Amino acid sequence: MAKKKEYQGADVVPEYTTNVNGVRIKKCCASCAFKQPLDANVAHRLCTLGGGKKVVFKDEVCRQWHMSAEIDRIRTKGFGV
């Protein structure tokens, strides 16, 4: 069974997907196209979805998650050309 993590009182079960190169990617703010760095505090990000600037934890995920282009290009060592 997947390990659960608590965010502000809610249990969250991590979700995963694969990118175009077949690499397993965790669905979270850190891998989302709508994230922006907040500051030196690496635990938080700014969500820019819909022009907003909501502060979120880097491992949070929402229904509007969309894989960032950088994450979609990740390859494992020795995989592909």
C-alpha cells in the first residue's frame, strides 16, 4: 500500500505517471508546469495556475496538475539515444 503523507490535516497518497521517455514521475507541485520558485525556502512553491500566486508545498498536487516541459524531457542514464 502507498505511504500516506499529511498536509494541513488531509491524508495524501502519492500518484505517479510516466513522461515521454518512460521515466516514472511523481505528480506534485515540483513537477508541475504551473510552479514557480518562491524563494530560498525550497519546501514551498508559487502556483501560477489561472494567473494566481498561491503558496503551496512542493509535494502537494491538485487536479489541475500538468507535467512541466523540463520534467517531460528527463531521461534515465543509458536510456534512449
